[in-house]
Amino acid sequence: MSKVSNTISRRLFVAGALASTTAACGNGVGGGGGAKIDARVDSSLASLHSRYPATLDLKNNSVGMLVMPLITKAGFGLGGAYGRGALRVNDVTVDYYSSAAASFGFQIGAQQFSHVLYFMTPQALQDFRSSAGWAAGADLEYALNDKGANVSAETTTALDPIIAVIYGQAGLIVGATLEGTKYTRIIP
């Protein structure tokens, strides 16, 4: 076996093991379908709004929001993250989505967190819903920093088409980000 194919085989093994570990961390994989996701979304939003009341302004000014109540992220050199959630328009679930991300670099540990993407313009919501798989980029505006500060006044304006709020972080990887996360519509 050549050195190149041996290295590729090890990387595939590690990636597969990481994906299996991440999927087994209680993030809704193989769960009870839409009702279970909706219950987690309701609980997650109640927690967010009670801890950070200013997020109600984001909710009220948005045209829709994607709520990911539990994302599990793990890494040891190679990293991955996975979770499932619901897209709500006018407080009604209209679609279910999974989020997945992969990373490579200096990282070790595991973390779970929640996040909400607030769609502040009809165009941003339409672009998200019409894509086969939407990826979060560096242009995403974050409303809370990783220290959990209050939502700043600037983020409640409609200048940013999508605003992200990351909250409920627990674990050993610090500084959750959504860059590189891909969202895909699912049927739970």
C-alpha cells in the first residue's frame, strides 16, 4: 500500500469515526420526527427569550427564523458538527433542516450549542428556501458574542439580511462559529 493511499485511508477512517461519534451525541439523529424537533425548538426558544429578552425584537422584526436547538460539534484534528431544526415563518414550522459542518486544523474536544438564524428580509428567506443546500459564510452577522453579551442595537436593524444568535454553549471547544455550516432541507 502506498504512503498516499495509507494516509487517505486513515483520514477516511477518522472522518467516519468522528461522524459516528457526533451522530451519537443526542442531537436528534433517528429521533421521533417533526414533533420531537418542534418540541426542542419550542424549549430552545423559550430559554433564549427568557435569558436574552432583546432577541424578541429580532424575532418580531424578522420574516422567518431557522432554529437549531442542539448542534453537537466534536473534533480531534478533523472536526464535525451536526444538528436538526425547524424553519418558522409567522411562528409556524414550514420546513425541517439539518445542519452539518466539517473542519480541519488545531482542535480537540466536544461542544454542544444552539443557534437561530433570523431572516430579516423576504429576499434572504426566499434565497435560503430555494437553495438545494445553503452554506453559512463569513458575511453572517452575529448578534451575541461568545461571552453571551446582550444583543446590540445595531443588529436589530434590517441592514443585515441574516442575523445569527449562538447560545447555550457547553463543552470544551470555545468560540462556536457557523462559517462553513451547510443547511439542507430534510423530511424528519
